[in-house]
Amino acid sequence: MKYMLLIYADEQAWTKTEREHCYQESTHLAHTLKANGQYLAASPLQPVSTATSVSVRNGKRFVTDGPFAETREQLGGYYMVEAKNLDEAIDIAGRIPGARKGTVEIRPVVELPGLPTEDSEAVDLGKVANQARRYAT
């Protein structure tokens, strides 16, 4: 099963040296997960000051600088992993360096039929819509 591991922390809690060390440890963990067949993707995010939020209300798009909500901790990065079960995902989350100063939220991924993959070719959009309707019912 695929799990998204969302890493939250106070951006100000890290010194530049700590952040660089965290990146190195995170890269090492990603390589370890890859060797175990569990790695799907991972990346730190730019600071929250670079965020832009988009919402649509009554057909009108609203664009706001910054994150949607003011919080003590910000989304700082993620791992997408393949794990046998929640316990295995918890084990992986406990090895993420960001967990030492923040929190790692674990969310199972809904795998929608018809989404593009790295290996997929162009698809019949009508067929995809029919698959999505079947999935929703």
C-alpha cells in the first residue's frame, strides 16, 4: 500500500547547519528505502513564505500569497513510500530526521484508476471517466 508521510515542523526551529544535516540524513534514508523497494518519492519544500494558495468559490478563483492557514508547524516536506501496512509506515516515519523536531503525519493514498503513471501512454479520456464513475459508486 502507498503511504504519504507529511513532515510538519516549525521552520524557525532549524539552524542552517541542522537543516543541511537533515537533508543529508533524509537523502541517505531515501536511498535505504529505495534499496528496500519502498521508496516512491521524497522532497523538502521551499519555505512557507514562498507558498501561494488557490481557492475557487462560485466559479471565481482566489489567489493568496502564503499558506492557507496560520499554524505553529508548517508542511516542510514529504516521502511517498510503499509499505506492507500501517506499522511498517510508522517504522519508516520514525526514521525521518524531521520527526525529531516536528511531526510526521501518515496518510494512506487513494489509488484512483486511470491516473497517469511514468509508464503510461495517452489514454482514452471517455474510458477514464467511466472508470472514475464506477469507482465513485
